[in-house]
Amino acid sequence: MPRHLSWRWVTVSLVASLVLRAAGTEYVWQTNDIDYPSDEMRLQGDVMWDVTNTRLVAQCAAECLKHDDCRSFNFIRERRLCELSNSTHADPGAKLQSDPLSSYFTRDTFDVQQDALGVCVNQRPCANGGQCYHALTLEGVNTYYCVCVAGWEGRQCTEKAGSLTWADWGEWSTCSKSCGRGWQDRRRECVNSKTGDVKTALDCFGSSQEQRYCNDVPCPYWFPWSEWGECSTYTTCGRGYKLRTRKCGNGGTAGVDRLCKGPTNETAPCKVPGCEVPLKIDGGPTEGEGRVLIYDDLRETWGAICGAQWEKSAADVACRQLGYASGAAEATTDARYGGENDSYAISSLECSGRERHLAACLSKQWGDDCNGSAPAGVRCVGKSRNTCNKATPSV
């Protein structure tokens, strides 16, 4: 029973000089003089292979030249069929008969560069009876593979069956990334177990290399900035600075890891009420006596001072700021001067007594209440030297 092959070569025309395109390269064919009946002739019997889907006689010629046993062929154009034969019309008993659909040619009618026929014909790489088959790489380069007969193996059927094996896998390579999913691979060699010779990877069945994911963990990166801290002058007065920080997360090191470059701290200017904000005394029966109110120049409002920590040293500072050189005769915390509905600008205050302005004392500003205590008050000594306490803002 003839074996059937499917033809998929680029077609050419049968003329005195033919051009065959194979694997992107052009090859020139030559036809020799024909001294036998050819047109409308067909050799009967001895058909080794039927090659289907052949549109041109040159395709049949190429197939015949590829097979050592092929000595002639019939080309049946209308059926797109090529019949390869291991005999010729010159053999004893050959039957070359008339057939209007067929053309008959011997193998030596055509010559072509050997490269056009591929590696199998050119190099005959398969040993020990192995059958060679043509193939193309992904890049379109001619290559081959061998199908070995029983008892032989390897890429070219040169190794005794059972002698080829894979050596142990090598160590895994260094991961391509330190984080964020990288790749690593390991390799092994094909060896002849009897001789120890290293063979090519194509001699053994399977892959010489394998890969796997590695370091599939999130990369270090900056966590979000923290909230801004309190102004550095929050407990005193005037301009200062505030600070916020950030951390390099996922086990990273700031300034080292790629996504953690830059500073860990950031500062920005800030301001609390000024150090020379005005004071006024309110609610007292006489000059220099009453509740002490302080002006917040940021909120632009007056506020009372909680009397919970109001002491004589703070009262002295307040009176001197208001022009009473001798300070205070008394620091009051008994609500005698009213102010039950006042808002508190300072909820606690600590003065050494040497400050020039009350805002320069250590303080906790703008508390919601005074924990049940009354507003701070003073009774200053003498007369104020201030004829105008700056431009005192109105309530």
C-alpha cells in the first residue's frame, strides 16, 4: 500500500531553468535532455509513495530527489498527484503506457543545489537506519528530526537504546528580582550513562531547563506620610515648625531600596498666636482689676485664661505687659469678675515671672472648658504707664 504525503512547498514552473524558493532562499534548478517518452505517459506498478497536493512537476522532482529509493515519478496534474517509483522505464518488464493525464520523468532529469533539498538529503544525519524528516525552526531555518529504529536513540540515532539519561538538576539560579515576582531557572545535562559523555540536550527526551517564580512578595515602598505633628511653638508663641514622618514598609530600608529613596522626615513652617498679642482686663470695678483676656491673632478673637493653674507669677507678667510696673497685688480665680460664658484661649499656663509677655509663658491653648474653674483675674498695683495698649482689637 503506497504511503500518502501532503505537499506544502512554494510552487515553481517547469521550464529550461527553474527557481525554487525554500525557507526564504531562491535555488536554481536545471533540466537535462529527455531521451525517453514523457508527455502523456505513465509508468505502471512499483509506486512507493503517493504525494498529494502537488500542483507543479518541480514539486514531484523535489520529492523524488529527497528519497534515495526514488528512481522516477509520474505527475498527474488534474489530480494534483505525484507517484514516486523505485523503478524506471528502462528496467526489464517495465510498463510505460500512454495516459493523457500523466507525465513521466526519471530522477536524473532534474538537478538542483543540494541545499534546496534540506538537511536530510544534504547531510543525511540519521544513522543506524533512522528516518530523517525535514522541519523548519520558528525563524524559518531548515532543520530535521530523526525517528530511530528499535535499539537506537539520540538526536541522530547514534546511541544504544537505554544509554541516554538526564543528569541531576543543577542549583536554581539567582532570582531575577529581589521582590515583586521574578524568575529563576535550573539546568541539567543529557549524558551517556555507560560512558559518562555529555551529549546535546536534543539527544534526551524532555527539557534541559525549567523555570519557576521566585520572590513573589511585595516590594518595599514608602508607607503614607503620618499626620502633621503639633507646631514646635504650640506651648509658647510665634512661628515654629511642624513635623511628619514616613516609613519604608514591607521590610525595606529607607534610602537603600529602590522605592524608598528620599527623606523619612519632612518639616513645614507653622504659627501659633504671636508672642506680643495684646491683653485686656475686663469686668473689674476699678482700673487694673478684672478678668484677663488675651487676643488670638490667628483666630482673631478674644479668649479668657483658665484659672486652674493661675498663679501670682503669671499675674505679675500680665500686669507688667499692661503697663503696671509693680506687677500684681493679687491673682484671682474665684469668678468675682464674671465671665461664665467666656471662651478659653488658654486652658493652662505656667510662667516663671520673668517673661515680658504673657503669651511667652508655657501654655496649652484653646481648651474647650476650664474643668470647673473660673477665669483668671488680676488686681494690678498702681497706675498703668500705657497710654495706649497698641491698637486693642474690639471684642
